[in-house]
Amino acid sequence: MHQHKLLQALAQFDRREMSRFREFTHSPYHNKHEGVKRLSAHLSSIYPDFSPARCSREALWAVLFPGKEHDQPKLALLFTYTWRLALAFLELEQLRQSEGTCSGLRLQALRHRGLWGIFEKELAQAKRSLLAEEAAGEGQLWQKYALAAEADHLFSAHAIGISANSLPEKQQHLNHAFATAKLKDSCEAIIRGRLLNTAHQDFFEPLAVQYARSCPPGKLPALTKAYLSLYEMIRQSTNEQYAAAFRVVQEEQAGIEEQELKRIYNYLQNFCIQKINAGDGAFLQEIFRLYKAQLEMGLLLENGLLSEWHYKNIVTTAIRLGELSWCRSFLPQYAPLLPDSVRGNAYRFNLAAYHYAAGEYGKALALLAQVEYSDLRYSLGAKALMLRTYYDLGAFEPLLSLVDSFKQYLVRNQLMADSRRQGYYNLFKLTRRAAVLKYQGEFLTAERYRRDLKRLMEDFERTPTIFNRSWLAEKIDQLRPDS
């Protein structure tokens, strides 16, 4: 039974949810089955240890029905009943998190029972609550439509209500919600179509775009404006449209909820990454601006924590732009927000990258020696940074030793993806050849030096996958006799 979907679901509960589920199953309104009560109480008592030792058929039966002969169909039926209650509990918990949905259901219940006086007061309160929300997402737009639809029910039933214009209001809110949802989906559809090389066609998309473009600016919701600007940016892929989209987002973001803002900034960020990958270096400054804006608003945090990869990408971007002073302040300021399990490694590795960029090679090497290599990604990154540090320090013997040990490391780590393995292998192999020319070139004849350098440059150009390619290209270029 330890693999039952009930236990899989309960394992994802936090302690508070587990306790609430126990209370839920003990409520006579929701459940009167004594076996279900015993099962939920036992599972709550052993939470979160749902291991085979504690949740095998035999172990559970012995606790729930001590001294009785094992009856597997009876136990299975108990799990079925409890699983149905778990689903009902999840539905109720989800509903409690959406006040808009709750108010809509309340209004429907009052309307179906003909309680129009109470209905009208509840409708007015629901509208006030919705208007009081400063930032809105797509859900709120649909809630406005739902409330307008309820208002229209009131007008249709009695030709009275908060507004005699209930039908036009209902249509306007429907248009806003529909246009926003369609523009939002179209942004994603265009991107996926390009990735999968498939044609994107949608009959309603042009209508939604036309509506959003023609709607007076003061009448269009902030979220709709943002997605219209993103749609134009993604569709046309021009720098001008990016600038326009960024400007609209800056102007409208106060009226957009956090989760939508995260998605919107992700579109802007991905646009910058595409431009950077295409060789447009100006967008490195743009993505840095996006990172700083998201940090200021807390958009990069998930459950109060900053991903180690966001942390690394921000540091890498700052270093590439020469923003070393900003980077030095950022590193300790945001380190406490990293997850506990990776904080030490992430901080030391990125601080080492900062010291390397600042030319403080000794400090960089000292920090790299403290990076735990149990994580493959940090191990590879740390070794590559150590390689670059040894090269720039002129530490020829340690560099050769590192290259040799790295070859053995690749042999031992067979689970590494082939593309990653090849990218790092090429970096170390070609850097070794560059180091030989740099530190032993004086012992070669001029003709031999030129020939070996020519071969190195040709091999570099022919090799498609090289990690830290731009760094290595710079070092090889510095080997030219006229450099």
C-alpha cells in the first residue's frame, strides 16, 4: 500500500495540511466511516514517514484492525474511501484560496433560491472587493465577467440592479478577459511553433489583437496592454518592439499581479537571451536591467528563496558587464536567500568567479578548493574556472596536472551528457595546447610556433562545442606574434 496514490498525495502535504485533513475526515458532515477516521489518524501520526516498513499492507492492517485476520479487500476499500475524501479536501482547500470563485458560487446559490435582496447586497460587496485589489491577473478579469453576468441575471429577472447597463458591462468584461487569454496563449504558441518548426494558426487571434489595438487605452486592463506589447515583440522580434514592450510593462506593472509579472518578465528575459546568443552584445545590459528590476520586486523568489541558478546567472552577467562593485555587494546580500542545501557551494563558487574577474587569482583558487564536488554542475564549473585561473596566473605545471586529472574525471563520470562532456573536453584540450604555446613558445623556432598556432586556430574554428568559448578565443588571439 506504500505506493498508493493516497500516500503519494499526503506526502506532498505540509504538517498543517495533514492536520487539517485529519480534522476533515473526522467531521461527521464529510465522513461517518470509523475505519477512514482510524486510517487518517494513523497516517497523521506517522507523517511524513510513509515508508514500506510503516505502510505495508500487513503493517497498516495490524494497526487498524489489531488481532483480526488480514482482509485485503477491506483494506483496499478503506483506502478508496479515504482517497475520495482526500480529493474532496483538496478541492475545498483550493476553493478557500480563491475568494472570487467563492463569491461567485455564493451568488449562484442565492440566485437559485430566489433570495434576490441578499443577492444584490452580496453582489455589491463582491464588486467592491474585486475593485479593491490593486494588482490583477487573468483570473480577476474572468471574475469581473462572472460578476457582470450575475448582475445581468438580476436585471433580467427584475429589470432592476446596480446598473441597467449590465449586459454591455458583461460583454466588455468578456472581451477583456477573452482578449487577454488569447494574447497570452498566442505569445506562447508563437514561441513553441518556432521551437518545433510548426505553423501557428488561430482564427480568433487576429480578432483579439484587433480588439486590443482598437480599444481606448484608458479602457484596456493593464494585463491586456502588457500581453499585447509582448505579442508584438515576439511576433516581430525587433529591438524597437522590445523597447516598446519594456516601456509598457514598466508603466502597467503596478496593476498586474505577481505571478503574471513573473511570466511577463520571463518573456522579456528570453528575448534578451536570444539577442545575446545572436551576437547582439547590447542586450547583455538589458538583461542585467531586467535582473535588477526583478530583484527589486522580489519576482525571482520562490517561497522566499532565490534559485542558485538565478544567483549564478546574475553574477555572470554582472561580471561580463564589468559591474564588479555591484556584484561584490550582491553576493553576500542575496546569499542568505539561497536554499540551505546549496548555499555554501553557490556562494563560494560565485565569489570565486568574482575574484577571478577582479584579477585576485589567489583568492579565487582558495575558494574553489572549498567547493564541494559532489554536485556535478559545480564540479565542472569549478574545474573550468580553476583552469582559466591557472592559465592567467602562468601556473603551467598545475594547469597540466589539472588537465590530466580532468581526463580521468570524464572517464569516471559516464552519466554525463555527451554534449556537456565534449564541450568541457574540448575546452581543456585546446587550453592545454594554448598554454604550451604561451609558456614554452620561446623554445620553439619561429616557423614551428607559427605552424602550431595556425593548427590550433584552425582546430578551434572547426570545433563546434567548446565551453567558455569566448574566453579561449581571446587567449588564442593573444598568442599571435603581432598581438
